[in-house]
Amino acid sequence: MVLDVLKPHHPSIVELSQKLSVLKGVAGVNLSLYEVDQQTENIKITIEGENLDYEEIKESIDNLGAVIHSVDEIAAGKQLVEEVETLQDR
């Protein structure tokens, strides 16, 4: 699951990653900071695991004062499907 998130400067991405990493089903979390302005930060959150509960993840993010802008990627099922390049991608 890849999320585009807007958050205030506090809590830090370290604190946010720690909070998300202990949620049920989460095997790993990666947070990347890609834009900073005077009051907010835009981050990409990548979460891997089995049976991830989107509502629980969203609630944890909301409780820390952040908001999910979009779900940019999601994978589900018994087998992961690799993305392939199509004519539209060229």
C-alpha cells in the first residue's frame, strides 16, 4: 500500500513510522519526505504486510494530525502482480 500524506511538522516521520509499524498485519513501513513548506510536509508512506486494515491505518494517521491525500498504489490477493509497461506509459 502506498499513501500520499500531508502532515504537520510534528510528529516527525520517525514517530509516525513507529506508530504505523505496530499496527496489526504490518510487516514493514517506509516513509519518504518529498516536500516541505512552512507548516506542513508531504510524505509517501509505503506499508507492507498481510491483511492490512486501511481504516485502522487511516485512523492512526488522522490521530497524529495528518491526512491521506490519495492511495497511490495497492496490491492484494494470493499473488502479487507486477506492473508492466504499456503503450500509454511511453
